[in-house]
Amino acid sequence: MKKDLRAILEEVSYPGRGIMLGRTESGDKAVIVYFIMGRSENSRNRIFTETEDGIRTEAFDPSKMSDPSLIIYRPVRKIGDHTIVTNGDQTDTVVEGYLAGKGFSESLTTRQFEPDAPNYTPRISGDLFVKDGAMSYELSILKSADGDPSSCERFTYSYETPIAGQGHFISTYEGDGNPLPSFAKEPVRVCVPDDVKEFGDSIWESLNKDNKVSLFVRSTDLADGSAQSWIYNKNE
């Protein structure tokens, strides 16, 4: 059963970072949703900015940035017919993998969860493929085994010819806590409406007002490959 992504986000104060890939109800557009949240001043001191092939995170106030290692990266990059979206610098790992002739999941075998004990934040990644009117996508999560840093669990989910009006959502956490509880289920099936801008607006409003930082939404026309993107930043 498909769920309402907005309702999911309203019920969870801290999903962390989230990715949704899907297809609009009319079936003619592919949709990407990616958001980041933060509990610390360092994490909240960020914005999304556009780049030639996607977006990157930047410090809103550079003077307040204390450690850029896990929070400054390029979440979205396009390479050929693939758009890669992740919650860390593994975006670059996947792009470099494609350039070397590797696939999505193969490229990620060189990575694991983030080294941020005690949370060991999962690395979540997505790959949207659009070509000649067709689309498919994959989602991946690399997570510690029940918080044990000696063991990495790897899951990849592939969706060929996705159903119209449906997407799949994955996040780093299932809620707030100490340590933060890692996402521990299959990607959630969610509804994807035709009005992508309104969808993006509603997602932004659904995210916890204290913890939300930035949101990126992109709609890609399957017929001609043209895309339209929207960026939401709490820091403006």
C-alpha cells in the first residue's frame, strides 16, 4: 500500500537525510526528492546551491563551519542518462565508477557507513535512469549491523519500469534518539502526484521546522529529457 510521504515526515521529527525516486501519476515525469536535516549548529549551517551537473552543499556562514568532512559534498550529479543522488561524497564514487565502466552497486562496494560513532550514519544512495521515454531507478543503503562498526550491511533495491503515481523513499534514520536509530526496512512505497512543485512545497512544510535545512526537488520529462528543479533553503 502506498503511503503519503508528507504524513510520514510529519510523524518523524528527525529522519535525517532522505531520498525519494518515483514517477508521476500521469506517468510522463520522473521525480527526485532529496532533503537534509540537522541537530547541531554545524549541520544546520548549510544551504544547497546549483552546480553544472547538479547541486552541492555549502556553508551558509563560513565563519561558523567547524568540520566540513561529512556535511559538505555534492548530493546530486548527472552523468549521461543517470542522475546520482546520495547523502555524502559517495556521489562522486558512483560517478567515477560509471566513468570506469562499473555499475551503481559495484561502485558502492568501496564504501560503507559514515565513521560518526555512535550513530554510524547509513550511506543512502539513488540512481535515476531516464532514456528514450523510459525510466528505472535503484536505491542503496550501507549500514552498520545493529550499530556494530565491525560489520557493514549492504542493500540495493532495483525498480524497472516503475508504476505511475508511485515512488520509493529511504532515509538515514527512523527518528530521533541517542544514538540515532538507523533506517531498518525496505524503501517505503509513496504516492507521487503530477504537480511536482506543489509536492515539493508540501514536503518542505512537512519537515520538522527546527531540524530541516534544505530540500531539492527535480522533475524530468520522460519524452524529451527536459528537467525543472526547485531548491528550498531554511537559511536565506
